[in-house]
Amino acid sequence: MPRRTNEFQRIVTQIAKQLAPLGAIVRESVELEEIDTGVRREVDTLIEVPGGFAPLRVAVECRDRGRKDDITWVDGLIGKYAKLPVAQVIAFSRSGFTETAKRKAAANRIELLSVREGTEVDWQNRFLKLGLATLAHNYQLVEIILKTEPTIEGELTLDAMLTAESGATGTLQQAIEEAQPYVVGCVREYLRENLLNVYRTLADLEKNAVIHVPWPVKQGGTLSLGNRRYKVLEFIFIVFARSKREILDVKRQIFGEKAAVTSTLLTNDDKSQVKLSTVQVPGVNAGSLIVEPVKNPAVARSNRKGKPRKRKPR
């Protein structure tokens, strides 16, 4: 059974997805059969490019260790892929490789990619320098435009009566209050779908977004002002979305010359933490956001203390 992937493997898979050619299929924890024995071996991440008589396969392996990976891992990869239907092997290491591992990999056509801190990188020429921030909004209704036929002349008051096509009646004030949940929902949906278009940089988060929300609920209704009747064509609500931001401290890392990762820790209201990471490759601003819960070592220790220790039989 394929193992469960970890946060480092998810990052590597996102890098593979962005580096893979158009039309390629990228999957995590895939099992392939050896050509001669039929024994199934697991590949951390597999890139398959359709075409020809058989798909071109590229295997991606990763290790997340605190010390450099040595020639032993490279030897293991050479043996593992000797009988697997794979055209190329790429190995990612969090901590880098020893010199002997690099020489052995180069002699066996295995590409090695290790991580270094992003402060050493010319971000301006290769990668867009990303930042991460939390963002909260509050909304202010600043104007309501009411389109009618004919156009209303004179003063429009909130106690003017509206009659819907169904025959239901109410004041303009009541109609506005009825519309508020719909308008707020539209504003939230708009910001969710267009966040990166509205706020292109961290500096833009200081600005207010102006959003126009048409309300179709009362279309076809009639507005009464004195002895005059007006056909209601449309309500348009103009809303200010005022943002409050908090810039987060980030860590930047580079995977060889191929990709960059920007990450940060975010603390929730219940004091739990999640790690947010986003992947870049040259020419692409940002990839998918990876969210990984962070285990609290103190909680884990307290849980272990509560469990009775098993005594070894004598």
C-alpha cells in the first residue's frame, strides 16, 4: 500500500507539476512493476508524458533529513530504478548531497536538487519575490442606485412603497434590508474568486476595493411615489470592502535552479499552527498553496505521559 505523503513530498510534487510539460500527468506515491520480476516498487512522485508507443516517465524521489544525503541513497536509487520503466530520475534533498553522492549521480544520469536559503538568490531576475499575509474584510454600503422606467424625478425616500410581481408589498427600506445578506454573499464570493486580481501586491492590501453588486430580486416590481408608478429595472449596491492585513514573516528556499518555495507559520485562534507554502518556477508567479497542520510537540508529550507504561515480562 502506498505510504501517506508528507509536507516536503507535497512541495516536491507541486514543483513537478509546474515543471512538467503541458499534457503531462503528475501523481504522488505510484507503484511501478519491475520489467523482469513484476515486483512492485513505489515512486514518490511520477511524471508521465503521453506519446509514442509508451508514455515517457520521470521519477521524482525526495528525502527530508537534517543532514546531507550521501552516496548510499544514490546507490539505492541506481539499484531501485535499474529494472523500472523510467527514463529519468530526479532526487530532491532538503539538506543537500555530499560530493561523492553528486559524482555518483552524475555518472548514472540522476539529477540532484537540494535546498538553499533564498537570501542568496537573484530574485529580481528569476523569481517574483512573494510575501504572505492574513487578510480580514469589513464591508460598508456607500451608495444604492435604483434604475427605473421612467427615471425618477425628485426626492426618493426610504418609506416609498414597492410592489413585487407576486403582489407582496413593502417599503424601500425593507427591500434594502432584505437584500443585505445577498449583497454581502456576492461581495465575499467576488473577493474569493478575484483576490489576486484585486490585490496584486502586498501594498494593494492597504487599499479599499469598490464592488458593484446588481440585485435582481426586485426586478419587475413597481415603485410608488405619490400618484406616480415606476417600473423597477435594477438595484445596484456599491460596497467598499475595507481590508485589514497582517504581513507574515516568511522563509524562502531554492531547489537547485528549478524552483523556489515561500513558506510561513500561521497561528489560529485556538493556538494550533499550520504551515503555508507556495511554489514558484521561473516565469510563473505562484503555484498552489500547500496547507500543512503543525504538530505541537508539547501536546504530544503530555499525551504520552498520560498513558501507562507497559512492563516488560521478566
